[in-house]
Amino acid sequence: MREKLEALQAEAIEKVQQADNLQALQDVRVAYLGKKGPITEVLRGMGKLSPEERPVIGELANKVREAIATALDNKKNLLEEAALNEQLQKEAIDVTLPGRPVKTGGPHLLTSIIEEVEDLFLGMGFEIKEGPEVETDYFNFEALNLPQDHPARDMQDTFYITDHLLLRTQTSPVQARTMREYNGDKAIKMICPGIVYRRDSDDATHSHQFTQIEGLLIDKNVRMSDLKGVLLEFSRKLFGADREIRLRPSFFPFTEPSVEVDVTCKVCDGKGCNVCKHTGWIEILGAGMVHSNVLRMSGYDPEEYSGFAFGMGVERIAMLKYGVDDIRHFYTNDVRFLSQYHKA
Ligand code: 2NL
């Protein structure tokens, strides 16, 4: 009996060692320690033994069972550890690899310019006003001294929706609305950025839709020198502290006198280059003293109040400031163009 038990132990431990996966190991456990296994059988047959043999064989059988169980447990731990290591190996991540870059957007160049100009005029005490893009012919034309038969009102130049509704051709109607809102008895300092529409054929310098910023200042005793001071401040903040400006006589229906405003060329420092067409000056905006008819129509008494106004094309400013050669770049949404102007 003793030999049989010792042989069983040796055989079982050999099988445990041979088991190379958890299922095989479980099979060994069932085969040797299960209810139908040889150890159970020995213990069941104890009754047939003599009283002297019984405790000796009983103790040995228990030891053998324990030895086999310990061997099974040890092997189980080994196999589980190996399985875990294999899994970790398979799922290993190299945390030192660089991540994929995240592409972020940014404001459109035109938006950035509008915001820059807004900041600059807010700093001079102007307020920012917006208004509708679908306008009445009254606010878009009539209130701005463009009477019924004025050539600028031609169907050829304006997108009409009905006889009296149109897509605004300038942002000045916002200013006409503000003058009316202010009742003819309050000073106004405002700028109005926005999209405007003209029936133009699109090319490198024309677009049927573009962006304008207009400014209006109305108060008592406003003079041309006030206009010049504000425009000089604006030009130096936007184009550089060393810029000069000059005013040339011009014509707009809503201002009298009217001027066109040039700034010294930054590219050649006034010496003459292709950008300034060898004049040393670049035209940046139109301006003038608000026409007395415009004041009167919106409820301001030209004997009491005077004012100046100016208007600029934002695309033109952007093209000059950044050397953009085609206005269509602003609308075709090619990320290679647009992303050049995103700040890092
Ligand atoms: C240009 C010129 C200009 C104005 C706009 C204006 C508005 C009111 C009264 C008087 Cl309510 N004037 N606006 C005046 C002069 C020029 O724009 O070249 N724009 C792109």
C-alpha cells in the first residue's frame, strides 16, 4: 500500500510538470484528487486494513494528497503568471511615441482684421453697431443723399429683392438708422462692420460680396482736422507707427467735401515699388464731412451739428497688409491659404 501511494505521488507530480496549460492541469487535478481518483479509492479502502496499519496509511495518504495539491497549486500559479505576461506583452503600448497632431481652426483673416479695427476704434471711444443685410432703398440710398434717379441705384449695380428691398451696397444704412435712433440731439461715435453686395463680375480685385467697415462721428464743432487726426491714428495703429497719410479731393454723394486717403507704402518705405505703383502711396479708404442733406434727413440740424464719415473695404486692407494678390482667396476656403494667418 505504501509503495502504491508513493508511486501515485511520483506519477501525479510528473503529470503536473508535464501539464502546459490550465485545462491540462485541471484534468490532472480531477484524475488524481477527484472523487473517483486513486487517493479517494485508497481512503475508502481503509476499512479493510488492520488497526495498526490504518493510522499509518491514513497519514501517508493525506500527505500524498497534500503534496499533489501543493504541486498543482504551484504549477497553476506559474501558468497563470505566464498567461498574464503573454497578454501584457501582446497589449504593450509605447507611451513614449509622439501623439498625432490635433488640427485646430482659427479665425478667418477677414475676421481678424475686423477685430483688430474694432479694438482700435473701441480704444478711441467708438461703439460698434450692426444692422440688416436686407435693406430698404430708403436707408441704403435715399437717406444717404442718393435720390431716386441717381446712377448708383441702377439695377445693373444693385441686387434688388423687390422694388423697395435690396441687399445693402454699403454699411452706411446702419449709420443712417443710428442717426434716426439718436433723435438728432445726441453725439454719435460709431463704426459698423459688415457684409455688403454689388452686382460686379468677380475677378482678382472685385467680388459681388465683400466686407466693409464704415465709421461715423457726429457732434458739435466737428472739423476736417478731427477726421484727419482719427485717420492718422488708425493708419499708424494698423500699418505701423512710422506711417504718414495724405488726403486727396474726391467725390461721394453722402459727404462734402469728400476725400480719398492714402498711407505711405510699407513695402518700399515711400521710395516706390510695384505695390504702390511707384507713387510711394497706397489708397486705403474714402471719407469726408457728412453732407448737410444727410444730416438733415436723419434729423440732425446742420447748423448745430457736423460730422465726418469714412468707409473702407476690409479685403483691400487685408490684401495690402499681407500681400494677398487675389480677392477670391478669401472666399474659396482653401485651408492652405487661410491657415497662414492663424496665430500659433
Ligand atoms: C469707400 C468710401 C465712404 C462714407 C463711406 C458715410 C455714411 C454716412 C454719412 C456719410 Cl451715414 N458718409 N459713409 C463716407 C465716405 C466714404 O466709403 O470707399 N468705401 C469702401
